[in-house]
Amino acid sequence: MTTECPVCRGIFSTDAIETHASDCGIRSSNQESNISTSEDGINHFQRTAGEVMGASMAQGGPLPNFMREWCYRYLCSGDSDSIQVSTSDVTDSELSHLITEVNRATDENINDLTDDIVGCGYTGKVSVDKKDLIMRAIVLHSTMRLVPMLDQLRKGLQLYGLLEVMKTHPDLCLPMFVPGEDGRVDAAFVLERCQPRFSEMGSVRYSREVNIMNFFQDFLQNIEDCEEQDGQNEDPQQLTVGKLMQWITGQAHKPVLPSEKKDFFISVKFYHDCDSSHTICFPVVCACSRTITFPVAHLATLNEFSENMKAAITYGQSFSLV
């Protein structure tokens, strides 16, 4: 199904209209031609994915650093002749298994793999002496079938002129698409970015505030330890350091740009004036200013702190006071 944009009168698929509508009116006429349309009756999901990547990166969102280097190089150049791949770049489980079987094959059993090998586009003689050529055919079959998808991604990445930046500075943009430095948030990063506003040193209030920061450090470390222990069995409901930082700041990843990382701080405040008409209150966060305020009277022990924080994070994800 298709629908018409009321602003530019363009025709878009129902899957792409929301992505287009988010910034319709600020694109140039050249950029509009690169929007994910369904002119030929085909939903170009990869092109839409490219637009989402570009929009996310432009707004400081998570990086799409999950690609193989050859995929990134192709996105930059668009030249299939320059693709350099090896058997390690084959991620398809069936083709990876075929590569393993070809490596193990002998003169007696290599013909058993003929159908699979020919299915990968190999047209020569199937024999142990031709293993290198067979392997090359399998690798090319695995990678070249991704090229049409990468072409669609390239079109989507033209949003905000990102593709031109990639062409001009391929090495600089490489870490944004290819896994390298771990961008996941850990306890040390959160603590390094905290800027607590302590009371006068030596006062009773100061002593309580220092205790709360110590509780916060222990709480973060406990969460991180649980993440490492349960790393193989990821539970969507499990509390992580990234989820905690997202609750406080609105983002679960480290800032992308060095300039953003330099200015990224979490303001920590302490509230001492709880009245006696209630038994519990929770930390209050302001994601826009990256601020968290701890209610001192209700966080006297590590156990109280942990239970209070878990309840606040679990039931306080919406933009409202707990």
C-alpha cells in the first residue's frame, strides 16, 4: 500500500511514510529523490534502514558499527571491483559449513559436494586441485548477493549528505560502521561522568552524600557483574548499566563525537528536606539536563539504595515523577 505525503505530495509506502514525515520540508529537492519510495512496487527496506542510520548518527544516536570492513568500503566507493574478501567474511551458516566441508574434502568425497559448489556459481572442474578456485567462488557468491542491499543502503545514507562525508573521509568514518572500540557503557564511564554537588565538607550532610555516592558506585558495579555473568543469556528485563544511563540521560551509549564526550556529564544532586508525612520517595531524573536527585533520608543503607533504585528504574521509565 502507498500513501501521499500532505507536505510534498510524494507517494511513499506505508512503511516509509513515518521516516519521511519526520523531516519532510527540510530536505533539498535532490535529497527528496533519494527517499524510500515504492515507484517500482518494491519496498526498499534497506534504503529506509540507511536513512534511519543517517538520521540517528546526525542526532548523536547509536552508531551502526556492526558491519564487515568490506561492506563499509563498498558503501564508500560503490565499486564492486574493489571488494576484497576472504573466507572469514562469509557469515552465512550454510556457506560457512560448505567452506569447511571443501577444506576437509579428499579425492574420494569432494564430488559429493558438487551440487552445492555449482550452486555458488563455480563452473570449473570439481577436484581437490581446484580448492582455491572453489573457495573463491563460494566467497564471492556469499558477498556479491549482499551488493544489491548495500546499494539500497547507500541511497539511504545520502540523507544529510552522510555518503559524501564517507567518500571524502573513509578512514575517519570507519569506526562508525566497523566494530572497534567498545561503545557500551560501563560502571567506570558513568562514575567518571558524575559531578556530585556536595554540601560543605565536614558537615553531616556532606557525610551522608558521600555515603550515597559510595552506594551508587557499589550498585553500578553489582549491575555490571551480573551483566558479565549472564552475558550469554540476555534477558530483556534485566537491569544493565546502559539502561540505567538511559534512564538518567536519555541515551544508553557513549557519546559519538569527541567533543560530545568531552562535555558529557551527569549532575548529581541531593535532597535533604523530605517531610515526615510519607515513608518513601524515589530519585528524580531529568534526562534533558542529565541530572539525578537522590532523596537522602530514604537511602541510609546499600540495601535500601539498591531496592529504591531498582523500583525507580523499573516503574519510572515514562516522563513523569515516580
